Amino acid sequence: MNAEEAEAASRMFRALGDPVRLRLFSAVASHEAGETCVCDIPDVGVSPPTVSHHLKKLKEAGLLTSERRGTWVYYRVEPSVLAAMGTILTGPGEA
């Protein structure tokens, strides 16, 4: 892993270091349709503005993308993220 890859991985895992963010990321990543409306994200024990704050941090870290449809925002995991996580955790060629 070179320095640039390490920096990107650090940013990604730092964002997931918060338990609320980890739960939100898991909720989006595990949704069957590949995306989920913010209105369908399960209660994670914080207020809606705090959920929005954490989703913004996940987007800034490059973990999620979003699309506004009417009054709702739909979130999906950035396509390369899960593969990159697997490669980081298991090593190249083993994910």
C-alpha cells in the first residue's frame, strides 16, 4: 500500500470509527435495492439533524453517494468502496 492509498483508507476508516456512522453505513450497504431513502433508515438513536450530519461525513469520506428525489434523499454505497475495503483488509487477490 502506497502513501496515497493509506491516506484514502485512513479517511474511510476514520469516518466509520463513529458507531452511529458505522450503523448508518451498514444500513445503506445492506439494503436489498442497493440504495435506501433517508426516510427508510432505521432509528440509530440520534435526532434527524444528527443523522444528516453523519451521512454528510460519510459522503465527504467518499463512502456514500446520494441523489435527491423530490423531498427525499436516496443514499447508496460508492461502488468501489466495498471492494476497496475487502482488498485493504485481506490483501490484494484475496478479497
